[in-house]
Amino acid sequence: MTHKQPNILFLMADQMAASALPCYGHPLVKTPHLSRLAEEGVVFDSAYCNSPLCAPSRFTLMAGQLPSRIGGYDNAADFAADIPTYAHYLRDAGYTTALSGKMHFCGPDQLHGFEQRLTTDIYPADYGWFVDWENFDARPSYYHNMSSVTQAGPCVRSNQLDFDDEVTFRAKRFLYDYVRNGEQRPFCLTVSLTHPHDPYTIPQEYWDRYDHDAIDLPRVPYSRELMDPHSKRLRHVYQLDEETLNDAQIRKARHAYYGAISYVDDQIGAVLKTLEETGLADDTIIVFSGDHGDMLGERGLWYKMSWFEDSARVPMIVHAPGRFAPGRVRESVSTMDLLPTFAEFANDGIAPEYAAPLDGRSLLPHLTGSGGHDEVIGEYLGEGAIAPLLMIRRGRYKFVHSAPDPDQLFDLEADPLELDNLAQQPAYLDLCKQFRDEIASRWDYARLHDEVIASQRRRKLVSRALMQGRVTPWDHQPVFDASTQYMRNTIDLDDLERRARFPAASVE
């Protein structure tokens, strides 16, 4: 690494399954821009989120700490303002920090270290999406249902297109303003798109990039024999029974999802083009990842909320050819590792003094070929669960434990589709005991369960109370000073045009 602090461009896509990208082997999906980043960068073949649900995954990613340490239990959990994030650490290290797009912050603090937030969020910032384990069968209206699949297909416009078009525009504008204003600080710009998250709909242009008849159906279709207790609960939560879907509907949903991935790729391509045009590319480390995956009908499951591979595994690419040799990393890592990685990018490869204990570990040893860890720790505490669902991924094995359910142990080298649960096989009883003992040492399970329930009760009351009478929203309100934009009488016209033009006009 060089002594000059690099810029960091962090690109995120919501609900992006690693297995759906060509750089991870998918034969149909088209992503020329992401594929170029993968060819020139370091690809992590076994990267995971630490909680397969939007908000807790993002809180963990930003804080480098597990959900149980920061109270990030579900999609309406409060993300406390005093939890240091990568934006805080980078800003403290001299960076200008900006967010364009989704981060699903819940609570009054909607910045969490970002100096600028260029858009609002697509999701609400209050506690209204609380989870209630004590009343599991009382299904809230905001939970996923199967309309995303049954109504899948082309569209002209959607809520998510409105959002992501703005995300891309604001990200490009940030880069243009950065060079036009002569900013001397390095930047960390996070660009977080909400596609390819359901609903599964996309404009005809992207639908037409794929032959409908060529769209693959799930490799592992639904069967009763595959239904572990948590999977049954998930199907109940999103109202999926054995008669709900047919193959034609599943194919349409997957077709639209692939089209949405191509849309994401085009938006990323537009941001990367701006990075090149502004002359910033050579000094910028580009990181691409996601918050969790999407089951897309595999095993009869949809969306996320489980520890199966398509739900929990995410893409991760680090592109900086001048710093890190292109290659692939086989060891298991997680998005929780990004905070210490970003902090070391900013500090010439040296870890700063952290203000809070980190659960994440730097990826720099992997990037420089000097070793690195091979372990992911995960917690799922959200909708569809009735108790903590804990995961350890190490070496070739993945172990999943929830007190009400039978344990799950998969050998992902021999069984990548997770069809053979080894937990009850005599040859693996000792290994399962080792994992259970480790879980007992890592977590006070009963205490964690009680803490989740207590948080749910508090937020349920607060959410109900704050909707009575005058409602004061917490949603981020971007402010743009129109008096300083475009042509105004407070600045000389020639001076204004000179400042706005990039690159500067040559003087003959």
C-alpha cells in the first residue's frame, strides 16, 4: 500500500445472491461491468453476511460488530448513535464520507458518521416493522408475501426504479462536485442500490436481455422432506403453501431478478464511468458487496432469513489493481470484516485504535496474499424465527443452532447444495458437540433470547405511541441549497460557468 490515503468507493446491491453472478459461475446473467471488476480484482468466493436480513446485516457491516453486541436484531431495531461505524473511523482519519442510497438506519440518527447523505432511504426509519416472537401467528401486514412472485414480470416504472435512478444520479453528482470543488480530503462514497431486491419487476429493456425459455428453475425444488422447522416457519410467514406457485411463476420471478441484476450492473457502470471521467479511478479502491442473498425458490424458499447458501452468501470484490494482485480467495469471510479493512486502507495498512471491540477482522492479509482468517459467525434474530438462530462457518463446515430446532451441519465441499444434514450421523457427533460447546462459550443463549424479547416489547410500545397524535418522522430529509445551484445573480456568470465546467476550459 502507498502512503497516500486512497479514495474508497463502496458499491452495494440489495438481496444480491452471489450464485446469480457470472463471476461466481452463473451461465446466463449478464454483468459486464461487475465481471470486469472481478477479472481485475480480488474475488472472495466464500463471503457471507452476518445476519440474513436487511437492517441487521447493514448495521453489522457498518459497525464491524455482531447484532447481539449492538442491539441490531431485526428490520426495526434501533441503531444507536454512539456505535462507531466505518464512516466515523474514516471521517476521523480525514475522509469526507457520503452515502447515496439505502442503509436502512432505524432511529433518530440517520447519518451514523456520514458527512453527507445524498438521498433519503427507501425504507422507513421508525420502529413500525418490529418483530414479535411472543405472538408469532399474528402476522404483520409488512411481512413479505408471495405477491412479489405471483405478480412478477416487466414494468414501465416502479418504486425501486425511482429510488435507484436517484441513487446513481446523486453518486455521479458527488464525484463531479468533488473534483470541481477541489476537495483535498480523500473520499469514502457508499453507493447502495435497492435492486435486485423483490418485487421481481423490471423494465422491458432489461427483461428482453434474457431468453425467457432459457431461465433456469431452482436446482433444488421444494419437497416436504427438505423442510426443517425454520423453513416451515418462513413459508408460513410469507404465506406460501404447496398450491401457491407454479413453475411458470417461478421462472418469471427469476427472469425479472436477472434483469434487475443487469440494471444494477448498468448503474454501477455509470458510476464507474464517472470515476474514470473525473480522473479519480487510479487513486480509488472499489469494493462491491451486498447485504444478503435471495433463495429465489431454492428448496421452496424465497427472499432471505435463513442460513442456506443462497440467502446468506454474498458477492465480494475488491478492485485496486495497482495495490492488490487480481485473484480469488477461498477462505470464508464476512461483510463484518469490511470496517477494519476500510480503516486499514485509510491508515497505510495499520489498524487504528478502535473505540469499541470489533468482531470483524481485516481482509488485508487475504488481499496481500499473507494469510487471513477462515471463519464467519452469524446471528439471525428477525422475522420467521422464534429464538436465536446462530451459525458458524469454518473450513468446509457450516453449523446452525437454534434451541427449539434440531441442529444442522453441512459439509459444503462435499454437499454444496446442503441436501445432507450430518448432525445426527454417528461419524459427526463429536464435531457437532464441539460446535455446540463453542456456541455455549460464545453466547449466553437464554440471556440473548430474553434481550431480544425485551427489545421487541419496548419497540412495539414506542412504535404504537409515536403514531398517536402528531407524528414526527425520523426519515432522512436531504437538503439542497437551490440558491447556490445553476445560475443565480449572487455570482458572476462567467465565474459560475468556469467553476461548473470540468475539466476547465483551455485558454488560447
